[in-house]
Amino acid sequence: MGIPSVMILPLLVVVFAGIYYLYNEIIQFMSKSIVRNKVVVITDAVSGMGSECARMLHEGGARLVLCGPSWDKLESLYDSLCSGADPSKTFTPKLVLLDFSDIDSMAEVITEIGECYGCVDVLIFNSSMKVKAPVQNLSLEMDKTVMDVNFFGPISLAKGILPLMISRRTGHFVLVNSIQGRLAVPYRSSYAPSKHAVQAFFDCLRAEVEEYGISVSTISHTFINATAQNPAPSNSQPKNALWAYILRTVTTHGVNPKDLAGEIVKVVNGKRREVLLAHPIPWTALYIRSLLPSFFFAVVAAGVRDGPLAEQLK
């Protein structure tokens, strides 16, 4: 008995989704083996995404240097990683207090990071400060603070670690950036410029350090959906991992911290230069911004009077 024609498309969707799911699982497994013994520095490792990334890399045998602005949170993350870990397969993480808003402390932080293992294989920039407000409500001091955290801090760290990578002719910078580094929306007049600036810096750096065998990757994502990280229990949630993956991909806006962390691990493995994680609306907006800028500006201006539109573009 043949398959009804109305069932062909749903079956194809399920088959391709299953193949993609298996591909992701295989790549993620391989990525963990690739990072073994690598010295990986993670900024703002205490954030939801940072801690997920630290967990995956720690399980993969990376030698982690975890950075963050709170010593108590760093110690808590340290305890959670080491609890139950197999010492024959994992390394004890090292902790470094790092606050990008304190630019004057960067020289000392760079020295401390360099002294942890004497080298850095991978440096993951995860820190970010978000501000949402009308232009007239933001002081110049706030603009400067956002630029320090999102731009001057990361590039100061990159410049400090770069000589270590050049001397070994190997290394990998991974910038976890917002899609607003490529697409500005209203009420982000401090945040979006800082993300544009740091994106441009690492694009320049990529071309300049290629001759030294150093890679530069940027990951541009939409907003991080923290509620998707630990969803409320529900009897209606599928127990099958494949179906759960399909349902989450289709119905969830924003980026799950665990999915983003998994993408970072894959980027560390494959050294892809640029990755964009977004649902269809931001993707479409990027193309319209490039091909039909006047139309895009008109839509965004009209959207200022419609809050949900601006939220969809972020």
C-alpha cells in the first residue's frame, strides 16, 4: 500500500530533521574530543551560556580558564564542574576575576591569564552589557560604560593575548556577539553601536592574523531565551529526543543557552569564520536591510509605534 500524497511532505520534514539532529549530535561528540588538552579561556563564564559552554568543554577534557566579575559565582561554577568529575579525563579549572568595566585592571588580568598555563589556544568572548532605552534617556556616561564592557574590554584582552598566539603561530578567537552587530533596531543606541564596533574589530583582526595560523570566528545570535534553558515540566512535552528537538526548533524564538553553547563548541572544532543563529524574521530583516534599505528604514520607523515589531527584530 502506497503512502498518501498528503503524508509525503511531513515525512520528508521529519526525515531531514532527524538527519540534521543526528549530524549535530555526532559533530558535538567529535568536538568534545578535539578540545582535549586545549587551553580555553571563557569570559563571563558564570552566565547561563558561559556555564553551559564551560560544562561541555570541561567534559571534553579542555584546560579551562574561567573568567567572571563575581568570585563567589566563579567558585560556585568551579564546584559544580568538579563535583563528580573524573580526574583522569578532566582538568581542574582555573579562575580569574575579570570585569570589563574596569579597563585599568586589564593589564593585570592579561598577565594572570597568561600565567595559568603559559599559553592560550582558544579565547571565547562571551561578556555583554545590554541597555534598552530611548536615545534622550541615555547619558554619555552610560554610553561609555557599555562601550567599555562590549568593545574596549574585549579588544584589550584580545590585544594582550595575541602575542602569546603569534609566538606559537596558532590560536583561535571566538566572539559571541549579538545580531545587533549587523542589524540595529530602535532603543539600542548604546548597545547596537558597541556590537557593531566589536564585530568590525574582529573582522579586521581575522584578515591580519591569518598568516600566523590564528583563526577568528564570530557568532551572531538573537536574544538568549533563558526560559528555554529550563522549561517548566509538562505532561505534553515529548520524551523522544528527536521530537523534542524538532518541536523546540519550530516553536521557540530566541536562542537556548545550551544550543548556543553547543554551537560554540562546534565552532571551536570547525573554526568556521562566521555563524548566524536566528529565527526567520531577523534573517529576512538582514536581507531587506541590504537590498531594500529605504523600505527597511520605513518599516522600522513605523515599528517604533508598535513594540512587538521591535521585539521580533531583536
